[in-house]
Amino acid sequence: MLTCEWIAERIKTALPGAEVDIADTTGTGDHFEARVVSAAFAGLPMVRAHQLVYAPLKDVLATGELHALALKTFTPEQWAKQKG
């Protein structure tokens, strides 16, 4: 079973300096939701930003161990605005 911490570390390794919050949405260890804030997303379309987050998780996505990962991606500026 995957953990929120394990997923967050994978993403942080691929996107140094990113702020990553993960929630297990079903309690089953295979459906998660992530909020990722990274300067690496600047100027990218949302699809490309999501690809950057999914990339370090390709192996567990391919095996089905990670069945679903809902993403919300922001640049630091977008996140500051979102928080108000």
C-alpha cells in the first residue's frame, strides 16, 4: 500500500523545491489527491504541469498500485493568489 509521504517524496525529488500536499481520498492506499506548488510550472499549460507530476510515479501508475491521482498544480504566484 502506498502512503502519502512516499508519493510526496517521489514528487519532491522530481521537482526540487516544490510544496506537495497529498491526501488518501479513499483510505485504500491507491486513490490520492495532490496539491503541488512549483516554480517549474511557470509558463506551462496545465497538461504539461500534470505530466511533470505524473512522471516520477509512472512505475506505480503502470502497475495499478497507484490507481488514481487527482492533481491541482500551481506556480507559487498562482497559489498565493488562490490562498487570498
